[in-house]
Amino acid sequence: MKISELKRIADENNYEYWELEYLHVFTKKYTNYFISISKNKEKRIWVKTPMMCDDKDFYMTKAAVKFADTPPEDREEEKDKENRPNWMTRWLGEPVRDCEVEVEE
């Protein structure tokens, strides 16, 4: 499972995402429910839950376990160098590839 998919599931289930140096952390809004997943080790997960959990907590925990079972090198999205925007794209807001310029003499 990719981190982007887990973030989408978290958002659907009212969880917020933040990260520490070695952990992905998900917290349920307005509660004491925490899920922490190791960034660099497989099958390392910590869950802090109140006395009971609802359906959203169950689905989030289930997705977090699946994510923790994924090898760390397979969790991140593929970064394709060709598709990354260059500085002109970020500055102008549009993709800029080959430019032709007419110069008046």
C-alpha cells in the first residue's frame, strides 16, 4: 500500500496525518485515538485507542496494518524525473518545456 492511499483513507475517516523523523502518525480529530507506523521498518505499528472504536476506527486500523505490512521501499510513490516540474513551472504555474522566443531587431 502506498502512503497516498493511506492518507486518503485517513481523510475519509476523520484522521489527521503528520510525521516525525521515523514515524507516520495518524490521529483521529477531537479524540485520543493514535496510530503510529514506523517509516523504516516493516510490521512496526503502535495503536492507542479508547475503550471502544467505531467503524471508522476499525477501517483506519485495518488500513494501517496493511500499510505497516508493506516493505518501506514500496510505500512511497514513484518519482519520475521527467514528470517533475521544473523551477519555471513552479514560478509560472504552467508547464514550460521548449520555448521559442521571437526577438525584434
